[in-house]
Amino acid sequence: MSDPASSTSSARPGRRAILAGALALPVSLVLAACAPEQSSLAQQANEGGNKNYIAGDGAVEVYAEDQRTAAIELTAETYKGNAVNLQEWRGDVVVMNFWYAACAPCRVEAPHLKELQEAFKPEGVHFLGINGRDEKATAEAFERTFAIPYESVPDRNGQVLMQLTKYVAAQAYPTTLVIDKKGRVAARILGLADKSTLKALIETAVAEKA
């Protein structure tokens, strides 16, 4: 039989070698793991390019122009009875926000969406809400509470959502889409939209050629 003490002793050099190897890792690698992000989420979004997935307060996906799918064809009627046809907004940027009144993140981002709509109105940017759960009275009470300046489309039957399942999951509230001047989805925010990030995404879409 082998001596347990001898086996233990022979194993120690191996462990020492592993430890020594770990301690020999470059200091730069260790520091890199602890380094703060080099740019904010908003800055990354504003840079454009071929970035795809960015994580932050909300998960942000940015689509390069050559990766965008066909234009969205959507006709609907708002709570106020006004017709909406995205085709009529071609040449302008559209921000589409999926929300409902009892959604806590929707309530947090509502004032920010209002401010951004007012800021980008001179640029011809259209904002449109899509409400998948509320009765008319509930949705309108929310809009009055937050003084929402743009209209929303009721979608309890899921018809709008069905046309956008590639970008919006059934339970993904809130979700915000930035639609480019050609009617294609240029960016998506899943969850609470950070104001500065959404602003950067809109600015990027506005700067693109029609």
C-alpha cells in the first residue's frame, strides 16, 4: 500500500504550481476585469455602427442599416378614434412604445417619453403608444395623469403585437421601438427605457438619410 502521507506530499507541488500559475496572470488582465465601462450605454448607442446587443437598464438592440428587415405595415385606430397608418409617416422617425397602465416601469418612463416627444417634435419624429391590456377609460386616465401628448392604439386583441412578434414578446412590457425613415425597426429597448439612451437612438435615426 502507498503511504497516504507520501501521496499528500506528492500532490502538494501540483497545487503549488496551479497557485503559482494563477498568481502569474498579467496584472493588466486582473485590472481589466475591475475597470469601469469605457463609455456609457447612451454613448454606445449614439456611435451606431454594427453593434448588436448592449445591456443596461433595459436590453438594447441596435440594427445596422443593412441588417434591418422590411418596413412595418401598420394601420390602426387610436383611443380618440384617429386613424394611424405608418406608411404615411415614411420619411420620418417613429418611436413606438408598448405599455399598459399598471406596469410599474411604464409609469416610470412615461414622463421621459413625454419630454422626448416634445424635444423631437420639431424634427418631425412621431411617437405612438400601443396598449395591449387596458380598457379605454383606464388608458385615458393614465394619459391624463402623465399628460401624454401623443396618442395610443388599443391592442387587447393583439393584432398589432402579432405583426411585430419578431421584436416584441407577448409579455414584454414596456418595449420601445425606434423605426427609421424607411419604416424599418432600427433599434429596440426591452424593459424600462433609459432616457439618455433612447434620446441617442432617436438622434441616430434622425441623422440617417431617408
